[in-house]
Amino acid sequence: MTFRARLLVAAMVTLAVGVGALAVIGNVLLAVRVRAETSDLLRTRADSLAATLVFRAGRVEVRDNPNDAALDRDAWVLDGDRVIERPPGVGPDVDRRAVALGRRGVSREADAGHDVRLRAQPVRGADGAAVGAVVVGVSEESVERLREEVVLGSAILGVLILAAGALALRSAISGALRPVMQMTAAAEDWGAHDLERRFDLGEPRDELTRLAATLDGLLTRIAASRRHEQRFAGDVAHELRTPLATLRAQAELGLRSEQEPERRRSLERVLAETERLSATVDTLLEVGRRELDPAAYAVDLASIAGEVEGAEVAVPAGLPLAEGEPDVIRRALAPLVDNARRHARTAVRLELDTGPGCVWIAVRDDGPGVDPAVGERVFEPGVRGAGETGDGVGLGLPLARRLARSCGGDVRIGDGPGGCFVLELPAVR
């Protein structure tokens, strides 16, 4: 789920809880108010009916009254436990419940079923003793229908509020996150080294546009630092090319005139190391001169691995192409192969495979592997494993990692017995 979707869901859940709480509270208050109004109506009717009663010879009698029809509707009069008046057409369940309530001799309200609510009120004689009771009822059918309509209306209103809220929240969230979407679209369109491009969303107006301005400033500083690094690498490479050319020329000149085997071997070794250093300098100069766009090239790692002589190569079916410049990838792979050959006891093996969004080639040997005491420091210039001997200045692995990262990939230490280094590159999308 995207951030915008999570934000919208959280806002909608909050809105739904708020609307639901208001609807529940409103309906509860309505029910309490209706019940209070019903109680007041029952109390008034009970008092009016009790006022029409008279006591003769210790018995309760109903006095004739012009409003008898209204008072007798849903009304019971009891003389002691004897019912002397009951409403016509009332159901037996309601009648039985009303009589039982009146015989208790206390003021009380109760539901009689069939949407009828009853109230019993004792009738007391001159001495204050209960001599009878009146029971009045009122139909709550219309009230219940009103409450159902109110609940349905609340539900419909809640749905409409949620729908309107969803549209409003979606519009507000989309507007608030529009700078982020613009930044994402711009960043996706950039190459890996488009450090001169900026988001350029104008003056900061809120937190997101302020973030864009901060990132623009960060990109400016990174671009300046990269330009400085490129100039420095180019200057160093240029400074090294001249003495290396001189050393190579002197070694070649010495080989032409030198006849002694030992000196010839020494000069040949000097010439080989000079050519190796010259190739390294050329690579550094190439990286320093121009920006490498990894997406501009498609590399067939299987083809490059097949160029390695004397190594067993394992390639799975359907291996995708990798991003990067072929010549740079060859130069990044060469130090890994040289390292494997230098430490292998019997064989060097190249294994190719794919991972999430990447293609990698593992260079394996059956040697002792990387000294655990060295670990990742093996990628630092001049670092060598414990007990390792030989010529060179320890630039092969650091240079391989630098070249791989210039193509959007990396070089890391692999797992398994023996030595293993993995050259990992982005897969072509």
C-alpha cells in the first residue's frame, strides 16, 4: 500500500469513527429523550385518571367525566385487586401485564410488549393506605417508527459524509503530495550521474517543498564534490602517465641491449608491471574524464566471462543483460580474475546468476579465501591479507569496486569455501 493510500485510509478510519460516534450518541440521546417524554405523558395521564376516582363505602368508583373517552383509552382501574374498568379491544397479553403491574401497589413503568408501555400508580385513601390503582398505557409504535427512520437517516447521512470526506481528503492529500510525485517523476527520469539536474519546485512553501529545496542544495554539493574528484583523478592520472611512459621506454630500450638472462627477466617484469600500471591509469583517467551512464549500455556478462582464459564458466539459461559499459566491466572483472589465479590451488571458476533486479558474476578459487582479520578492508588501497606476499601496491580490488560502482553496481566478498568475489550489476529493465 502506498503512503498516499495509507494516509487516506487512516483519515477515513478516523472520520468513520467520528461520524459513527456522533450517530450513536445522537440516537442514544434521542432514545433517552423519547423515553423521558413518554414517562411524562404516562404520569400526566395517570394523575388525570386518578383525579376522576371517588371513594364510597370504602370502595373505589369511577366518576363520570366529559373526557371519559380520552381517559379510558388504554386505562385500567383497580379496586384493591379487582379490576373495575379496563380498555376495550386490548390484547390479553397487555391486559394481563397491566393488571399484574397494578396489583403490586407501587408506582412503576414497564414494557408490555406490542410496542405498549405501561405505568401503574397506586390510589390511596384518606389514611394514606393503597386502596386501588390506576394503570395507563401508551403505544410506542409511532415513536419506534420515528427512531428507525432516524437510525436509517443517520446511516445514510453518515455514508454521504464519508463519501464527501473521501473525495475531499483524496483531493487534499493528492495536492499535498503533488511535490513528492513531481520529485519522484523527475528522479526516475534522471540517469545515475545526472547531478546537474534539480527538482526546482520554486520557493519553499511547506515542509515538502522545503525538502525539495534541501535536496537541491545537497545535489549541488554532491555535484561539486564529484567534479572535484574527477578533476583530481584526471590530474593524478595525467601526472602518472609521463613517468610511466618514461619507465616503459627505458625498459624497452634496456631489453634491446641487454643480453644477461637475469637482467632481461628483471626488465621484462618491470615492463609488464609498467603496462599493468599504465592500464590502471588509463582506466582512472577514463572514469575521471567523463560521466558513465549505466543505462546507456547493455552488457552480456556471459560473453565477457567467456573471454576469460583458463577458467570454468557456469551460465544459467535466460540470463538477462546487465547495465554498464563493456570495456569498464572487463576492467572491473580483470582484478578479480587475477586475484583468483594468484591464490587458487588448482582451478578458477566463474558462476553467473541473477538476483532481485541485478545480474552477478562470482569469481571463485579453491585457495584460502579472504583473511577474516582483513574482511572488507581488502577493498582499501594498499591492504593485503596476513602472510600475503608478492609485488604490486594492492590497487586491484579497490579499483574493481570503484569501476563497478561507477556503473551502478558493486563488488563484494562472496560466500563459500575458498576465495570468492562477486561483481554485481543492475539488470537491464
